[in-house]
Amino acid sequence: MTSEAAATLKRKTVEPSALGLKRIELLQGMPDAALGALARECRWRRYAADERIISREAHDNDVYLIISGRVRVTCFSAAGREVVFGDMRAGQCFGDFAAIDGLSRSADVVAIEDSLVASMTPAVFKRMLHQHVDVCDRVLRRLVNSIRELTERVYDFSTLGVQNRVHAELLRLAREAGVSGNAARIDPAPKHSRMAAQISTYREQVTRELSAMAKQGLIERSGAALVVTDVERLERIVQEVRRTS
């Protein structure tokens, strides 16, 4: 390692923090002493926006905890087309699949804003699961939720046209942003290219469908945000299409 690379790594390395681990949903309820010990066993590092954290098919099997920032789970085809699996925020974790089965990574994870991440080895992760029942139960629920989400996504890809996939994705984003008074404010507005990668289509098709939804009064722009003005109506549209598909 060159002296410049060593200096860069040192700037990115962060001291362990049990307080930081308290922000992780998976670890809620763990005793302070256990969190302190876990913090010392983790590797702490900062990642700049657009910096790759893990690579698809890599043999690194660590589990990563997002202390601050946001990351994107994605992969690219041989032709360079991006497929986005989703974004993850502070408090969430990733990498547990490879830690459990020992296989190579199934996707890339890239920081989409400056992020602080703590990582633990598979051995530390498995020991934690065996010692803390609540944490183990959360991992089981996370795995089941992942399967359910994947099942719904495969169903949508197999049965819904582009227009309906845009509707379903926008409904998902609205729920994620939080619904208040039958409206949801998605801030910042999702990029059309990102939505296209998420639902396996092209940016131009997403732009066309969002324009049609704006004309129908389902969405409107508000500064840098996109507002879903009638979430209940959008839910009815999505549910009806899924029932008849």
C-alpha cells in the first residue's frame, strides 16, 4: 500500500461507537455492555457518495450496518444496464445473506451520499444471533420480508405492463415516505432513470407515465419534491390491476 493510500484509509477509518450501534434497528434492545463489545469487534469506515462498498460476486462475507447516510443495492448487466434492487438508509443493514450461506455477493452496494458504516465478520454476526434471541428473530423476519418483497416484484414484472409498474413503484415510494391526509411527499423526487432501473424499463417510458399521472391529478411537483395527491386512488388503481392480471 502506498503512503497516499494508507493516508486515505486512515482518514476514512472511524473509532468504534456503541452509541452509533444503538441507531441500528436490528440491534434494538441489546444491553449496553454487549453493544460496546460489538462496537469494538466491528470495522468502522466512512464512504463518500458514489463510492462502492461491496461488489457483486466478491467473496467478502461481512455484515454491514449503516450508521449514517444512504446506500443503493444494484447491479449491472454485461451490456451496462443497471438493475436497482432498492435504497437503504441509516439504521438498516446489508450483507447478511452472504454471511449466512458463505456464498459470493449477489449485488453491488454503492453509497449514494456520504455514509458511515460498521462491518462485522460472519463469525461475530452468527455468535450475536445465537446469544441474543431478539436479534435472531429480527433477522428471521427480515429474511421472510425479503422473500415476500421479491415474490411481489416477480409477480408485478410477470403480469403488469410498464404503466402499472410505474403506479406500483410510486405507491411503494409514497408509503415509504409516509402518508398524511391521503397525500405523500416524496422528497427529493425520484429520478426517472432510477425508477426505470427499479422496475426494469426505460427512462423515457417512466417520464411518459409520470406526465400522464400528473394530467390525471394523481401527482404534482412541489419544488424538489414529488407529491402523490391521492394515495387512496393510487392504491385502488394498483389493487384493481393486480386482481385482474
